[in-house]
Amino acid sequence: MAADETTLDLGIGPEMIEGLEMLSKLEGITDITAMDGPLLTFSGRLATTLDSIAGFTRVDVFECARGWYLFFVPQQPENWAAAGADLEGALADIPDSACAAEVRAALRQAGLLASNAGPG
């Protein structure tokens, strides 16, 4: 993967529990190069955005140095994330199985996940 840098607005500061969880997941799969409140700059690139999926406004899918980061933007209340060494690992990090199935189907449609990969 190229050493692209991306700045992401977590929507919440890393000092909050939810922000810390999102930051921790990202640190596990890439290098964070800058932090400024809710803005994080990291090594990775936006692979695709899944719009209006699983009840979310969007899901941003980032390919990072050591894995994949799924950034969920709900209509409310706070953003959250899932991460893994590969897309199947990131999907397994989604706590709701119905949501994971919808995201898996959208990733297949976007051509990022093989049709025969994983359940659902």
C-alpha cells in the first residue's frame, strides 16, 4: 500500500472513551502522524465510502498500512469504528451481525471483497 496520509474527523476528542476506542483501533493497524482535538492524521487511504448503509449516513473504508479501518457515521449520536488486519477481520469487529452482513454485501458490491469471502 502507498504511504498516503489521511486526516479524519472523529467527531469526538480522543480524551473521551468513544474517541479513545476509535484511536486505539486505528493505532493497531497504522501509524498516526498527527492529532489535533478530534482530527487525526494517519497513514492510509480512503478506499471507498458506503452511503446510506445499515442505518448509517455513511461508512468510510480506509486501507491502512497493516489493515482496514471502517469508520461509521450515524445520523446520531456518535461515530464509531471497526478495524482488522484484513476486511474480514474488520467485519468481525462489528458488534451487530445484521450490520456486519449489510456492510459485507456493500463491500462485495464495491468490489473490495470477493463474492465467496465470509458468511452472509
